Amino acid sequence: MAADQRAVIVDEEWQHVVGIDLYSPSLMLSMNVRPLHKASREELRAEAMAQMSRGWKIDAAALEAQAFLVDNWLTELGDFLNPVSQSAAEVFRSTEALVLGRAQIKFMKELITALNLAGDSLKLVRGDDDVVYPRVVQAK
């Protein structure tokens, strides 16, 4: 579709917003993005680590020993972790999902190497195709 045609049917404010722009390839991402909303960065970190331990079957103590990798991943997300309203946390653009996905893949590779993962844990990490979308949500 040409840009002028698209402008007629899609408001630029909502272009590539996952779940709203039905003409965007971002629609494919909507089933593979897992929101993780917490009231603080510390809560977000704790919940992310708990989900990793459970979902990837990684011993919590082993994961905690490599917590600096989680901290590096969260630091790399930069402005994504600035506090936002609940409504702002619920929408995102496909370009944001790409940035988050790349940072997550980098983190996952580093974790695989650091923990020398093998067996089920390695398969679970490599097979996890969800992009975590962490947001710090302001209290109402």
C-alpha cells in the first residue's frame, strides 16, 4: 500500500501500535509479547527472575548468582523502564517490540553461556519465543 493510501485509513498516531493497527505486520507480534507490569524496577526484576526460574527450569540460586545479567538486560532497556500510566503500559509499537526482543535475545545468549545450560533448561530458553515487555506502572 502506498503511503498516501495508508494515510487515508490509518491515523499516524496509531500506526504500528500492536493490537490497534490492523494493517501493520505488528499484528503478528500481539500473541508473542508478554507484558510484565510492576510498580517498581525492583519488583519487576524479582518477578522476571521468578518467571525465568519457573519457566526455564533454572535453579533460583544459580540464576541469582548471575543476576548481574538480568540487571544488564534491564539497564539496556533504558527509557522503557521509566514509570508510565497503566493505559500507556498496555500499548506498544512494533519497533519497540523489536528493540526489546533484541535485548532479550542478547540476554538469553549470555545466560546460556554463563550458566552453561544443557538439557531441558537449554531447550526451554531457546524455545521461548515470547518477547517480555517490562514496564514500571505508576500507582493510580
